Amino acid sequence: MTSRRLLGLAVAGVTAVATISAGASALAAPTPSHAHTNYRSSVPTVSGAPTRPASGTVTHHYSLAASAFAPDGLHDTTEDYFNLWDSSTLSNTDAGRCFNTGLSLPPNVTLKSVKIYYTAGPTEMYFEINRQDLANHTAVELVTTDTTEESTPTYTSATLNFKAADAMVNMTNYAYSAGVCPNGDTTFTGLTITYTQPAS
């Protein structure tokens, strides 16, 4: 009985070693079906990945939906507002109410432009991105606009460019935020900030 048990253990051990060896051999010599792994140059470019122009900079995009915005004041509480997130729209029936959000921008990048998406109606909508000097309790408007009016609500977009003098993001001294004041049939959907940084 003891001899049979020992013999069975020995056979099992040989089988296990053979299995491990076979597995190691398979790992050491990948089959052609693994030709497109992430370390090969033949991997297709992922759609939406940062572009790398010849100038030595990389272009990135930072997008934010309207659902990230909070009201800066309710004012007339009999007038309602709607902050929807699927698909995102920010609408408002009180002409004096605006909405704000902080922006989590990467440090030391260069701001190029911001594209805002909205539905233009018969009333204009105000939009801005500002830079807060927290230590001195002051602020600078980096971009601002009043949107165009449309008699029939029309989904559209507008692009605003940052001035070169204010384009470098400095998170040591400043904080950044965006504000929007939709009204009536004019609603806000979101924004996309384009910025660049040196290629590594």
C-alpha cells in the first residue's frame, strides 16, 4: 500500500513538471496569433489619442459636460432650472441665474482654445473662463463671450482663443473655473479645452 502511494506521488510530480515545462515553453515562444501586442509598432493608433505634431509639442483636449456645473445662486426660487446629464443640458428660467465649475487643468500646459456647445435660442447666453489669484483674492477673465440669438432653437458651437500672455497654466498661484448663464430656450451642453505641452 505504501509503495503504491509513493509511486502515485512520483507520477503526479513528473506530470506537474511536464505541464510547467510545456507552459514555460509556450510563454517563451508566442504563436503568430500574438503578433499585435502592445509592444509592437504595428499597433493601430487609438482614436482620440493625443496628436504629436512636428513642432515638438503634444496637443490634448479636456472636456466637461454641463452636468458638472452648479448654480451660483437660486435668486427667484419660484423659477426652476434643469441640469440634465443624459444627454447633458443646462437650462434656466431665471434670467439672473448663472452656473459655475472649477477646472482641473494639468500644470504647465499652454491653453489654446475652448469650444463651447450649446443650443442657441432667442436670448443670448454668457460664458467665461477665469483665473483666480487665491492669495490676493482677485480674478482675471481669460475668455468671455455672449452667444448669438436664434429665433428657432439651434444646436451649435463656438470657439474662443486664449491670449498668449495668459495661456500658461500656473497651478501654484492660480485656480481656474468656468461660468455660464443660460436663459430661456438657450441651453448649455459642455465645453472642450484644447491645450499643448512639450513632447517628452
